[in-house]
Amino acid sequence: MNRFVSGPTKGLFAVLRVVLALAYLVPLAWVVVTSLKSGPEVLRSPNALLFTPTLDTYRDVVGDGLEAIATSLQIAVLVTLVVLVVAVPAAFALARRISPVWERVIAVGLAVLLVLQMVPQPMTVIPLFSVLAQWGLLGNLAGLVLADIALLLPFGVMLLRPFALAISPSLYEAAEIDGASTVQSFRLITVPMLSNGIFTVMSVIFITAWGEFVYAINFLPLGVVPPVSGLLAQQNTTYAANWNDLMALAVLTSLPLLVVFVLSQRRLRSGLSLGAVK
Amino acid sequence: MTTLGGRTLPAATRTPRRRPGRVRRRPPVVFLLPTAVLLVVFGAYPLLVLVQMSFSDVGPATIIGPWDFVGLDNYADVLGGAEVWRSLLRTVAVAAVLLLSNLVLGFVVASLLSFEGRVTSLVLSVMVFIWALPPLVSGSTWRFLLDDTGLVNAVLGLVGVGPVPWLSEPRLALWSVTAVIAWGALPFSALILRGGLLAVDPQVVEAAAIDGAGYWRTQVQVVLPLLRPTLWILGILTVLYAFKSFDYFYVLTQGGPGTATNTLPVQSYYAAFTDFDMSTGATVAVVAMAVVVALAVPYVRSLRREGDA
């Protein structure tokens, strides 16, 4: 495509790309810059570019921040694990068109998953609050984890299924002829061949569970150490003007995400477009 | 069971139990069961409870139930009031802006990013990172940037404008939040459209170029029609997103000032969890759900047409 673009147009594109880069980089940079200012400094001149960087703010918030990260890690890891363990077999089952009856099951299953995936979360939180309370699951991590799983499971299955569909049915047929059971086919063909998809879905679920806050702020009692999202929500409402604290917390609590991002961004780029559209 | 060495398939060494071609396939029900159970219990059942709540009198003291059945009273209250219609209108406005930004801007950005290069790969990385960032983090950032003393107003101040009360002026707040939502949603749509662009056969584009069509004319007249299925799905996802979007509202305005930024999800949430009027919250939610389901039908159909199901 490159060859067919004229010189001036090319120049314009280069400029536009830089504008785009700035639109996304400046806010990020501003978070980091502000987190390195002291409280009085931020109050005095919130937009100063020249200042003496200090780690004071980080010293103040690191205690709360690390505790929250620990809680979030528990939640996000548990949710990711369960979603994967449950979603991989489901994606396998929904990709095997073995009989007309089963194809109908697949069609219905997919429709249900799509609808569940579309239900807005600020709305599921209302009945879930009551349902979890009824079952004694309100106010503990188990209830929150279960709610998160239900929230992300449809997404996980839908994202994995295109990867499962890409496995050629002839592989399964060959295995069947050799006498492999369905479990064996699943374990020896599907799981190894899905590794790319599993990795992508793992990152996406972890990222989403890490950022989830609507359930977190409603299903956990006040005394409990909040997860990252809960802490940020609290900071946002109670300490409205402590920008440096808020920005330092934002940086701190995004660090684990940065790790996931560095590990997975290439796959995310391609995997997302595949899973989301197909 | 025979031992299976490594990842090789079993029984090349073993006599087949069944004759080839007459393999009886059992449907993999067991594989689907855990997902089905979890989603029925924690996904579908709560939705039934939501509908039940919208027909009942649920207050802060009776969250667990049993609830008094009140028929259509909640619906009469909600639909009879002006607020839900205003919220619906706001939700539609947000959806319209997001459609423009996700599809038009998204296509332009995707085109810009379909050239290889150092800046491209930097922009892609930053955009994927923004997508991955918790909305609370990017939302807090924008609350700071849009503050009366924030960076945006400081820059405007340099040219003698402002300070503009982006989030506290009732007529402006909805558009400010929508702009932030659009900023947050653009990476996803640009990535998807870029995936579609890269999948377009280069020969088609070359043929158009040889015929003398300029870059943007080729993009609009040749490439864009090829992306129609992707654009269609992205469009529906975008509208659905407007009916879901809550995080940025929560961080930036909490529905205020007054009710100036109440969309349907925002109104429903705050009715339930700030006013503790679960019935009203549930009723607004069901109204919004009706719209979502109406949109879900063409979405599911278009996915089928793609040959996916």
C-alpha cells in the first residue's frame, strides 16, 4: 500500500501519527509526572513542568497500594484460572460439529453466550447483590470471584472458540480411528493446539478482572482490604484533591498490568481482532 | 489405558477398537456442563431475579426478599417520569458520538496505522496499553486533566481561553465524558479495523491505484466496502457499549451535576446503590435490557451470516 501514497500525503500521515501518539502518550506521561510531585507542589502549581521529583508520594501510598495489589492478585488469578479451566473444554465442545443435534446445541449455546456477554454490568450488579446475599456469599472474596467468573466466562468462551474452530476436524477423526476417547482427543490435540488462544484469553481475562470495580465496590464489606479497583474508587470519591496520591496509586496498581502487557501485547493485537469479530 | 508417549497420538501401535468409518461419536456434553452450570446459576438466574425485582417492591430492608408483588407499578412510575426518557436520549446521544468516533475516526486511525514503521508500532503499543488499563485509572487521569486547574485548561489559558468547567457545567459534562469514552474506546475499534485492513487482498488495492485512484479514494471506494461485515459488527458492539458504559461516568461525574450525565446504566446503578431504590434501579435496567436484546438479534444474525455458527 505504501508505494501508492504520494509524497505530501505521506508527510501528512506522519504528522497525524505523531498527533495520535501524543493524544495517548501525554495523559500517561502526565500521570507519572504528577505522581513524582509532592502534595504542596501539586496544590501550588499542578501543571508545572519544572520541579524536583520526589518519591514521597509513593512512600505514602505504597502500604495501601501493595495490600490492594495482593487482594487483586488473588482475585484476578483465581478468576483467570477458573475461567480457563471451564472455558477451554466449552470452546472445544462448541467447535465440534459432530451431528445435526449437536449443531443445534452449539447454535443455542452461542446465542445464549452472546446475550449474556451483552448484559450491561451496572445492571447485573443489582440482582446479583440480592442473590449473593441470599446465598450468604455477600461480603467475601468467594462471592466476588464467582460473580467475576460469571461476568467473564461468556467472553472467554467466545474468544477461545475461533481458535478451537481453526483445528482441523481431520485431526480428531484420525485420533478417533486410532481409538482415542473424547477426553484423550481434548487433552492431546485441543489443549496443545490452543496454546496461543489460551495465552491470549488468559491475558484478556486477567486484565479485565484486574480492572473490574462495579462488583468489587459493592460485594466486599468496608473493613476488608479492597482490591486495586476498590482502592482507586475510594480515592476518587474521598480524597478528591490529592492528585499526586491518586496518580501514584494509579501507577503502582498498573505495574502488574504492565508486566502482562509486555508479555502479551503482540498476541493481544492479533488475537483481539480475531476473537472480537469472529 | 495404554501409556501415551509425549504428545504423539495414541495407538498407532494398537489395534483399533472400532472399525474405521464407523466411529460412534458421543456429544461432548460433559465439556460444556461446567460452563452451563456456572452461567445458569450466576448469569441467567440473576437476570430472572432482575425481572422479578422490577415487578416487586424492593427497598434497602428487603434486599433478600420476600418481595411484595406490585404488578406494573414500577414501570408506571419509571416510564411515567421524565427522567428515564432523558436518560434514554442521553444514551442515544452517547451512542451516536461513539459510532462516529469508532467507525469514522477508527477507520482513519486504522488506515494510518496500516503502514509499518517505528511511530506506528509505538502508537500501537501505547493504544493496546491504554485498552488494557483499568478504566478507573484512565478515568482518574482525565478527571485530573479536565479539572479547572488541570492541564487542558492550563493549555487553553495560554491562548487566553477558559478555564472551561468541563465536568461541572451541566450542558457540557455529558459531551466531556463522551469524549473521554471515545478516547478510551478508539484503540479497540482501530485495532479491529486494522486487522480487517491488513486482511484485504493487496492486489485489489494495487489495481485501484494503477487505475489512478488516490489513496483516500481507494480506501473509501474499494477498501471500505470490503470491510462492511466488520464495520457492521463493530457498529452494533459500539451501540451496545453505550448502553453498558458506566466506569467513566462513575469516575468523572457520578451522573451529575444534578442528573446531567445520567444515561440508562448510570441512572439504574445510582437508583439502586445510592438511593437504595432497588425496584426503580431494576426497572430502568429492564428497560435498557429490552433495547440491548433488540440489538442483539441483528448482531447474532450477522455473526451467523459470517458463517460462524
